[in-house]
Amino acid sequence: MSSEAEARDAGRIVTFYSYKGGTGRTMALVNVGWIMASNGKRVLLVDWDLEAPGLHRYLRPFLLDPKLRDTDGLINMVNAFVGQVIRPGEPPDSGAETTVMSDDELRSHARLGARTTGLDLRFPAGGRLDFLPAGRMSPSYSADVTSFNWRAFYERLGGGAFLQALREEMKASYDYVLIDSRTGVSDISGICTTVMPDVLVDGFVLNHQSIEGGLDVAQSVASEARHPVRILPVPMRVEDGEQELLEWGRDLARAEFGPFLAWLAEPEHEQYWGEVEIPYKKYYAYAEIPTTVRDRPSQPGNLLAAFERLTAWVTDGRVRSLVPHPEEERQRMRAAYLDPRTSWPRIHVSYASADRMWAEWIAARLEGIGYQVSLHSAAEPGAGALPEVTPVLKGRGRLLALLSPEYMVQRRAQDVWKQLRGHQSADGALLAVRVQEGETTARDPFGGRYAADLTHCTPEEAEAQLLSVVGPVRRARIPGSVAPVPGSPAPPFPGTSPRCSASPPGTSPSPAGVSCWNGCATASPPAAPPRSSTDSEA
């Protein structure tokens, strides 16, 4: 293969930069990356804005770890490299002797696999959207970032060679890598704009300060980059309220940035400027939601259409429009963004074997309103981190325990309680309802604590109490959930269905404030056919 053909087949790194914040740079990056992935491209989004990381907020419904508490990223990657090239105990800028790495060692440290995280998101054309976060959001993150000496890293510790190896790894692993750069002028922004990219999307708003700041960076890149970098000046957040000032800003931008469009034939300049403008839409000032989810496709005047036009220029016309998800799925994703309670509406049900019928019935009720449900028998042996607990600890759903005398004596029930009790990220994520009567004993890990008592209730009353505990799924189901098949038989309600009444005089209400009683015994559930119980987060 010729070197020209190899260059065409290699991935392309695109940095999104703005001299000032508030231009909509990160918003543009997310939408362009999504549009690329919808067309079958392998895309990596990189949050290199280490001082103010925020790219993950546009991806939160699809991240395994939405708050990045347990996910390493870029700063952890470079710190691991520095730890291998300096002597133990020596500060990076001490001038002490350093280790020179071989090319194979550099490539080993630059491998992306362990640092990137995939999104729980499938694209119609088989594309992929991966994410390299700024770093683990631990208490030490701020100190890790502010104390890192990028100049010493680049000039003395072999950081230049490491970044070159990282650049080659990115281009070999992805069709497009989109880097969200820090604003202003700094060592980090210099790396993002000069060292890493093949294309620089230089975003600015149409005022003098923003245009001049973007122009300075474009001139710096043109003079200092060691490989060709195509510069795409892009006016963002363009408002049409003040026509005179708007035209002044357009004229200034075109005059100042004109020399950086030398890669484009002169007659095409007018078309370029007309197509790359990103209009300001007030709605997106209040919501971190991609236009690929919120906007209806094939509407020329919306913000999605503007990002499609920008994507066409970034890709040399290889990708021109979004391949949309089915409309029902788009609405589900939209609901997940707009209502925090629907971000991960998943329920992991823990139950005893004798209560399988209850588990089946509860799962059917929850799935019917849009929850994703997985069933986990407490009779099955378990060791270490339990599959029904692990996703809850990561903020991906809640666990619902079905309390009964048999459940209380199961070792796995004890482990569920121990692993979730007091864990900060699982606060409020452990729910319990009583499904069989029984006295509280010393072995009861829940100590008689439950949010609702479903014993002796009619199906309607039990369902009402259940939904009062878990809360509604508003608007629509989330991606991946399965709608009930019309006409399919529902699992039967366990036991008898007598009327419920208020708590008898002299008794205390249950923690939920409602107690079902009438002295009728709940019939033992008949054997139920096996139900598929999978846990996608295990």
C-alpha cells in the first residue's frame, strides 16, 4: 500500500478548541462524534480539558460509571507513564536522571484499551462511540491536575515521544478521535492544538476578543505544528438579533481567518462560511443533551442540521448526515436525559426460592411501566462482589429485596445487606418490601425495615404500594428495555386477593404509612416456570 493510501486509511484526530469558554465547543464535539458513529465509524471522544472536565455530562445516561468515581482517564495515564521514567521519590521537575524507554515500551504505555470506556449505546450502522475521560473523579483529582508539570513532562521526561506514540495508537484504533481542548493559551492547549491533531476546529463567537483569541491560536498552529494541521474556523452561538453587529462580526472573521482556508479553493470560501456557522438555540443553554437525541432529524433549521453540515466539512464529505435511531428509541433516550430518575431505571430483584412467584409478578409490573428488571435468587451461592450488587454500587440502578422468613436466613441475603449498607454511592439504592409474614429475628439483616408490606393485598393495592416505593418511570422506556407483547399472559398474582383496609386499632403502620391486613393467610405459590434472569451490568 502506498504512503498516500495509508494516510487515507489512517484515523484522523480532530481537536475542538475555543479561546474563551461558553462557545458551545463541547456540545459541538459530542454531536459531531455521534453523527460519525451513526454512520458506522469508530469514534473516540477525549476530555483533555483537565481543569474543567465536562464532556462526560453529555454522555451520562450511557456511561457505566456516570460520575467517573471508579474510572481512570488521561491524567492517570500520563501519571503512570511519569512514574516509570523517574526514580522513586524524585519530583518530575527535579532534574534527576530519567529512564529512556524503547519504542515498544512507549507503545505499551500508550495503549488505550484499559483507559477508554465504551458507551451503553448501539448505533444502527454498527458504529462505536468510546470515551477517554479526563481522569478518575477522586478527592485527589484536583491535586493530580494542578501539580502536573506539562512542560517538564514534554521536554525532559520523554513526554513528546509518549504523545507521539499515543497519537499513533489513536489513529490506528479509531476512524476519528475528537479531543475537547482546554481554553486559553497554556501548555495543555498547545499540546491539543499543535501536537495531536490533523484538524483543528477553532471555535469562536462573533465578537472582537473571541475572534482575535482564535486567530492567535491559528497563527501559532500554522507556524509551530510539525505535521500538517487543517484549520477550520467555526463561528458558534451565532445570534441573529442584532443584524448590524452580526454582519460586522462575520466580515471581521472572514477577513482575519481567510488565509487559513488556503486548503480550500477560493470560490468555495463563501459556501464554507455559510455552512459551518452554528446558531444559538436558547434551549441548549439549560440542558446538556445532544441534538442527535433532542432534535428531530431532517429538519433544515434546527441545531442538528448545523452539526451535520460541520461534520461534512470535518470529514471531507465522508459523513454528511445523522443515521437516526428509531423514533421510539430516540424518545426513550430523550427521557433519560431530561429526567435524572430515568437515567438508569433498572431494578435488580433479590428473592428466596419460595418467593419466585412474587419475583415474577413484580418484574412484570415494573417492566410494564418501563423499568429494566433482572432476577437474582438468594439460594444461589455467591462469593465476593455479587452481580446484583455491583451495578448498584456504580450507580446503575437499585436493588429490591423481597423479604420473607426464607429470604432472611439465606447467606446471600446477608451479603446483599452487608455490601450495600453504608456505601456512599449506593445511598438510597436498597429497597425492601415484605411479601411473606414472619417474625423479626436476630438473623434478620434488615431488622424489620421495609418500605411496603404486600402481604394480604389485592393485586391493585399491591401494585400501587410497589410503585409508591420504586417511583414512576416518566415519559418512556429507556434504550434496551423491552415493551410487553400485547396479549401475552401476565404472571399470576401470588396468593389470595382479599380487600385491604387501614391498620387495625392499636397497631403501628408500616414504614410506608399503609398496612394491608385482614388475617387471611397467603397461599403458597405454585411452581412457576423458569424465567430468564440476566444482568447486563454483571
